[in-house]
Amino acid sequence: MRFSRALATAAAATLLLTACGSGGGESGDGATVTLNVSLFGNFGYQELYKQYESAHPNIKIKEHTAAYNDHHRDLATHLATGSGAGDIEGVDMGFIAQMREVGQQFTDLGTDRQSEYLPWKWQASLTKDGKQIGYGTDVGGLAICYRRDLFQQAGLPADRDAVSAAWAGGWDKYLELGKQYTAKAPKGTAFFDGGGALYNAVIGQAPEGFYSSDNTIVVATNPEVRKAWDLVVQAIQSNLSAKLIESSPEWNNGFAKGQFATIACPAWMMAKIKDQAKSFAGKWDVAAVPGGGGNWGGSYLTVPKQGKHVAEAKELAAWLTAPEQQARNFTSQGLLPSIPALYDKPEIAGYKDPFFNDAPVGKLFTTAAKELKPQYQGPRTGDIQTTIRDGLVRIEQGKQTSDQSWQQTVSDVERLAK
């Protein structure tokens, strides 16, 4: 990729600072320093690790990955017990507020890079006393990824503009198209993957989600939360769901076996699809999200103080999230940068992804990011998402009615607040 002179200069400066900041990552006796990076899912860093290690011969990087909920639960445990955390820990947007509450256990990354970031992205990982605990990696921004071939087999329009227009009126229109799909669906396929993932996209468009801005949990009182629940329940009861739990082995197999035709698709979801649905390259496409706007997810890199090599870890985290690396991760993995100066670069805004039938994902997701109105995230947002997902799973599995599961869900959320 060719970047502007300013971007190249900034990247060179970042690399120079990294090389000079701590003797290339050498320990006091010149021995090799191993940095343990703990993540969830695919952050797209494997080639970047090789590049960094080549420039820093005394640095070796080991990545450890775990399932989304397991990773964040383990990190919370490590922080509580004072040991076990990686040198660098990835944190999802849904959990960054929880980590922010124990910000004293993370290295303060300073304010030097504040001007680079989307203001709301920077603010979300800032402690009350002004310490920055995380470098933003990416932002969500919503779309719908769909299987063109399955749409065609079900007699639906497959062109992305026609698909976007079909559900432009909102999620009710999405369900209408889903019912048309289900009537002629290819054997063994459903319209979408599972209720939990769909719910996250729907609630992500609401002005207020699980928390009010004063950190009060409003799941039981915010009508948008119940409205999103009822819509997803309607979709489940219409047999549109493949009943798969996001990030589970069954969900991964669902991609590989082509068990669903659409999925709520923040930018980072494209990397997951590429990982799990390799045999369907070119058959996936990307359409605008029903209703427009919204956000789901996006992550941070943090540096726990209990790590063995804090200075070196801080430098690596800064390099991995520098503009050049964020731009590369978008064109290679589909992870939308947290740095808005990149959005108007031709190589970003004009990027088309061949895996997704040359969909103009650069234009689609950068436009979504510019229009995004962030929703406030409280300390237990990630746990609440999981609790609501579990409630919808009970309905999908026929264990409870919608009202029964809602009552249990509200009760379970109230316990989180105590």
C-alpha cells in the first residue's frame, strides 16, 4: 500500500521511537524478551508480529487466544488475584468500562496520541482521573453480510443495492425478507445465525442501551431494550434463526457448512467470516444495515502493570495500533481503524474486498464510522450482553417462553448490579 507522505513520516517516527525507546526491547543483560499477548478472536497481527520481531531481534511475541467471554473473565480474575495477565491484553468495547473501573492496575499510556483517535473511542478507555488504559484498535460500524448464492437459490434479489433497499425501512423489513427466504430456503439453512448476535446489532442502534450516562443499569426500564428483545423473539418464533451461539464451535461450523444466509456484520466480523468460511470466498457480500447507523464492538490493547515487561509491552501496543498498522489491518482483515484521518485515504475509502464479491467495504464502513453516534457503555455491559444472549438462547431451545425468559433475564441483570 502507498500512503501519503505525512502518514509515512508518522509511521517512520513511530518505528524510530519503538527502536530507541528501550534498546529494541532488550532486557538489562541483553537477553531475549518474550512478550505474551492475550487476545480473543483474530486481531490480524500475525504478519505484524514478524515485522516487529525483525526490527527488534531481542523481542519475541507469543499470542494466546481464548473465546470472547473466557478471555474477559480470565482477565478479570488475573487482575483480582494480582497475577497471570499477559504483557498485553485485548479488551472489547463491551468490557472496557469494567477495566476502566480498576484502571490503577493498568499502565497509563499517556495523552500523546489523543488527537489521532475518534473522540468517543479515546474517552471510553479514560479513567476518572484522566489516565488512558487502552489504545483503540478498531471500531464496529454496522452492515449485514450475506450469502449471494443462498439468496439466489431462495429466489431473492442478490445484488447488494437491491438487498440494501429491501430492508432499508428497518428491522421489520429485514424480518419480512427473512420470511421470504425461509419459504424457499435451501435445505439446512436459516436466515441468520442466532438471536444473541442479531440482538447486539439491533440494540446497538438505540440512543441509550443498557446504561444511562450516570452508570445506572436501565435494562428493565429502557423501552429500547425490550423492543429489541421482542423483535428478535419474533424472528426466532418465525423460524429464521439457525440457533447458533456467537463464537461457539457450532457457530464456527455454521460458517463452514453454510448454515445461515445473513449475519449482523460490524467491520470486525469480516475477519471471522474469512477465517471460518474460506470455501465460500466470493459468495459472501455486504449490504447496508437495516435502519442505518449503529455500532457493535471494537477493541483496545491494554498493558497490565503486573506484566513482566511493561515498557516493551507499551511500545509494542503503540506500534500495533499506529496508523500504518491500523490501515493495513483494514485492507487485510477488515478491521475498521479507530483513527479517522485514515478514512479519506483512497486506499481505505476505495478499498473493495474480493472475498466479499468486491463489495466497497471501505466506503461502506468509513461512512458508517463517520455517522456513528456512540452509545454509553457501563462497567458490566459485556456481562449484560451475555445475560441477554443466554435469555434468547433459552427461547431458541424451547426451554422458556419469551415472558418467562425476559423475567429471568431482568433478574439476572439486577444481580450483576449488586
